[in-house]
Amino acid sequence: MGFSRARLCGAGLGGADLLGAEFDGADLRDVAGLTAAQLSGAVVDDATVLPGDLAADPWVRARKAACLAWRDAHGPLSAPPPTPAPAPAS
């Protein structure tokens, strides 16, 4: 499912299955309900704009780096595999 360079202002993504979603360069800063766990199977890159809490999350930053490294090694049309979801906050 491709959302590359999309602006999803005001979209509600709470509970959405984003496995395989491609958010390269997408503007997600104003989406509602998006979690780090949902991004574990999505493709994000340095140009993906995330809500402030997710942009600052070290796990999400690592996911972005993993997606970029995968694409560098396997080509631009190759979606990286899902990574383990982060542990829920206690």
C-alpha cells in the first residue's frame, strides 16, 4: 500500500494494520492514533514527517535507519522486512 509523499493531515490511523505500507516522504505529523508498533512493518525514510512523540522515539529513528539501509542494499523497490515492535511503555 503506497502512501509515498502523501499528506495525511487529520487522518485517524489508530488500530490500522500498516504492514507493508510505504510512507516514503509522507507527512504524518497530524495523524491521530499512530504508534511506534504500527510502524514496525511500514516503510519510512528520512523524509517521512512523523508526529513529535514518534519523531523523538529512538526505536522509530532506528526503524527509519533500518529502512534506508535495507533499500541501499536491496534496491529502491524492495520493502524491508518488519522489525520487532517496541516494548509497550510501562
